Amino acid sequence: MEKLSIKNWAKEDRPREKMLLRGAASLSNAELLAILISSGNSKETAVELATRILYKANNNLSILGKYSISDLINGFTGIGTAKAVTIVAALELGKRRGQTEVPQREILNCSNKAYLYFYPLLCDLPHEELWIVLLSRKNKVIEKIKVSQGGISETAADIRIILKAAICALAPNLIVCHNHPSGNTHPSLQDDKFTHKLYESCQLMDINLADHIILCDGNYYSYADEAKLN
């Protein structure tokens, strides 16, 4: 019986296409290994060869991780130096990932922490920029985004862009920050109007506007600290 190539499989069953459609977690160990080895041999597809390799390793990735390049080359038809090196390298990366500490996300639960977070971005700019930082329910940083850039004295901000970013990230909290290149931390009338409008818009979308920071080099103004978030 003629061997059926993976190219002849239904698109959703091919390992690469399946990963693109459903994500890496949807693939079996054999399918993931098949992506690494790319092709099989004259008698086996890449998935069949990967299945056999795993079977020899008792279907245990820890055991497979102990295989040397020569073990793979000499033990399996269709595994040459390039494929063996790829398998060993991938398993070594997996091992190193397990030994790597998960980076801790910053927690911005007060105005001073928010000021220090934005300070490197905004302290020396000759023009105004407005940024937001999206936060989790525990005020852990999800993402920071530059919303707009303006001139020396002001920058325009589209509230719709801010809300869209928060909604797309499923962020329940956000902090807004913009700089005053003049060095004057006092909010302008336009700053007050923008903050009030943004606060009301966030309330409608069940998003908490935790603060609006006006940043200068060495000092800042916090709407939350001044009880002006309304």
C-alpha cells in the first residue's frame, strides 16, 4: 500500500496547519516532534516517525531529552544530523525554560509607583505625550501604550482609543500619564475636562480609571491623590 504523504492529509490534520488554526496546545507530542523533523522516510510520515521515536523513549519527554545526537541518528531511519540536532536543541530549550524564573509584573498601586514607571519614558521629552498603562484587578501591569503625541504645550487624546485598548486587553484598571515639558505640574483646564470625560466613559464600560498623572522632571501631579477623579 502506498504511503500517504502528510501533504495529502486534510489541512486541519497537518501539524503545522493545525498549530496555526488551533494553537500549539492542540498538538500531541508526536505532532510537535513531527514539526521539528519536518519529513519522514520512505516508509513513514513525519508523524509516524515521531510516534516511533517517542515510543522508544516510553512516550516520556524526559527520557527523550537524554538521547544524544548519535542515539537519534543511529536509532531511527530518516533522522540525519540536521534533524537530530534540531530535536536535541528543542529539548534543551524546554529544559532551560523550566529552569528560568517567570518575570514578575510590576504592581502600580500608588501614584509614586506610577510616576516612577513613566519617568524614564517622559522626563526629558521636549513635547507632550500621553500614555496609558493597563492593569489587572491586582494592579499588575498588563501593557503600556502611547496614545498620542503633541506639541510643546498640549497633546490631543482620543478617548475611544484608550477604551478600545482596555477592552481588547480585558483590563479592569488603567492609569493615564502625560508630561508637561514646561515643568509646571498644575493641570490645565483642558487636562481637567479630559480627565472628567475619560472618567465618565470608563464608568460606563465598567473600567476603573485609577489615576491620571501629570509628570515633570522631578515632580508630578496625581488626580487620585488630589481626589479629583470624578
